Amino acid sequence: MNEDKSYYFCGIGGSGMLPLAMIVKAAGAQVAGSDRALDQGRLADKFQWLQDRGIALFHQDGSGLVDGSQILIASAAIEDTVPDVARAIALGCKRMTRAELLAEHFNAAPRSIAVGGTSGKSTVTGMIGWILTEAGRDPTIMNGAVMKNFVDADAPFASSRVGAGKIMVSEVDESDGSIALFDPEIAVLNNVSLDHKSLDELRILFGDFIATSRHAIWNHDDEETRALVGAVNLPKSSSFGFSGGADYRAVQVEEKSFGSRFIMQTGGTDYPVSLQVPGRHNVANALAAIAASCAIGVPVESAIAAIGSFRGLARRFDIVGTANDVTVIDDFGHNPDKIAATLKTLKAFPGRVIAFFQPHGFGPIQKMGAELAAVFFENLGDDDRVILCDPVYFGGTVDRSLGSVSIVNAIIAGGGRAEHIAVRQECGDRMIELAQPGDRIVIMGARDDSLHSFAQSILDGIARDHAKAQAAE
């Protein structure tokens, strides 16, 4: 479907852009692009990898657009004055959003699974993709995060997989409303809670999402999701959760520091399941993935066997390492649900938590700052610490009147221990100073690929200080 087409990705290094670029290139399209991070000298390894795969990269100055037949892939939020956009308009190029191109590709697949919901989309997508791969279905997978099981020397940024089978699996996004573009055979709805949009808007988007599917997989434990399912006449559905009545139910859950075991009850049979990823939220994610895989024809025993070897996603409770008995964890947590899941996983076991949070913009603080603060003071104890730097800001006209200080003040007012240190590197120095044996340091935030290297720098700093202390003894 993409033969003879030429796509130009504005922001090609983004977590949603890069995997889609690789998918359409594998389908026969010409692909080129630009990225602000490339112009700023950031993420050199990623851009070199793209160039090594035959993708031409340009400065984000319009120079890569030379022909009106090129199709510009760019965020709908990008202004017409951005040089790439202005040049595309001058040339008469067609413009599409990332979601429009993905939906076009997804809806053309013979069989399809779309994963939606406020939290857990990327993990469930990765789990389903791995199950289908292990089951020999050779799927194409579109994800917003690097899937560890698919990483190798040729694919260090394995946030997508191109398969020759008939099935396409993709996470779909409600934040920009683009979930409405997708027409899935199987729709997975993990949960419905506050994030980018109001609950009223989310109810419409997610309700329509499951209503268009031929088979809905839904969260029996989530009150909002239950209400949506009750209001829609679904041709076929399967529920998952911990509560009685779920079609795929987890009981006898045994949490471990870095994994879990449980019994899955479905179809009148008990199946033991083992996971390499920790937390009750990942038990729920596994149930959703198994249910979706079974809905498309994978035997339940095969799904369970495969998910036991699923190693998770980069930046999803991603253990960077341990030094001086201090474990550093990198995590994508950025909305109340995601942060709560991470903190609950950590607090299920003894040890102090030092939580660092970099808000992913000024807008989210205005929309859910109070809820973000509540998550920290409700899930952490008196000995735990929270440290915030200033929000991510790469330029633009966003209102910056409400920043990280407002969250810190609310955490303190709620009884928590929190600090605001504007500069991120100084936050790192502070965490290294605070760290004691037995601590867990978790680095949380989104829309910033440099957070993983920041987490690594903290681990290195703790190891360095410990080595100095030992040498001085």
C-alpha cells in the first residue's frame, strides 16, 4: 500500500514517529525526515542508526522537502511557520498526522488488535506482540516504547516490529483524539482515568473505540470501563481482572521484587502464570494480553508460555542497576495512574523510596497537578523523599505560570517530604547525596529520551562515591 510513496517525518526521532517510519519503509515507501533533537546535537546514536538504514536526515529548516509528491508527516499542533511545514505548503505537499498514517496502515491489515486506555497501552501491546511472535503468527507491531524482547544489535530501538503475518498490533492514543481513526477487529481497553483529556471526553472516545470493534477486551475492575461496556451493545467481549465475574481472572497473586506468580482462571480451568515484570498492574496487563491473544486464535497454553519470557519495555520499571545496595529504576510514569502503579510496586517491599519526577510539560501541571501531588503523598511514607526539577520545555508559547513548585508545595501540604531543585543535574547530585544502602531511586517522566542516561549517571555516581569511601577506609 506504500509503494511509490515518499514520506517526510518532521520529528522522526520521536517515540511514535520512529517505529512508524520503519514500518512504512519496510512496506516499500521512501522515508526521510528531520528532528529538532538532531539539530541540537542530542541522541546521536539514534539518528546514526536511522541513517545506517537508508533514511536521509535533514536539518529542520525545510531543506529535506524538495518535491510536491512528498507527504509530510507532522503533529497537528505544529504551526505553519515551522520551516518544514512552510516548505511543504509552498510545494503543495500532502500533510498527514502520525496517527492518520498509522490508522491507514492499521485499517488495511487483514487482522488487527488495537490497545487503548489511559495506562498500560505500551506494555500490553508489547506482551501481545511477543505472544503472537512466539506462537508463530509473525505480527507487525507498532509500539511507543522499546520492547526488550526484540532488541538486538540490528534493532536497538525496537519500538516496532515488521512481520510477514496477517496481524497488526498497535497501541492507539486518546490524548489527541486519534483513537477514533482506528477500526480494530479486537479492541483492548485497559482503563479510563484522568490524563490528557477530561473524563467526559474520554468516555466518548473509549466508548466509540470498543463499539467499533468485533471483539472487546475490557477491564472488569475499572468502574469507568464497566460503565462504558454496559452502555454499548458489543458483538463479543471478554473481561479481565482480579474481581469475581472476570472472564480472565487472577487469583493467588504472589508478588516478587522483580516479577510475580498467580493463578489465571478462565473457562473453568486454573492455569499457573509466571511473569518477569513486577507489580499487580502488570498482572492485569498480562491478563489483557492473554485474553486478546486468545481472541485472535492463540491457544491459552501457548499464550501463558510466551508471556513468561516477556522481559518488559525500556523505561517501564526498567532496572538500571544496583550500587552500594541502592537500586536505580527508570520509569515512564507521568500521569497519576502510572505513577501510582510504580510507587505501589516499590512499596510492596521494604526499603526507602527516593522518587524523582520531571513533569512532561507545563500543560499537564495545570490539568492534573493536584492529582499528581496526591499520588505522591498518598503512596509514600514518612521516610520517603520526592524531588522535582522543572518541567520539560523545548520551546513554544505554552503558559509557564504554574510549574513544579506547585506540586512540591501540595505534596508538603499533604504531609509528604518533597523538594524542588530547578536544574535536573542538581537533582541527581542531591539523590546521590541522600542515597543509603537499601534505598530504591526511581526516575520518572515522559517525552525526554535523556532520562535513561540521567538514571545511569545517578547509578554511576553512587558507585563512584562508594568506591571512594571504601578506598578511604
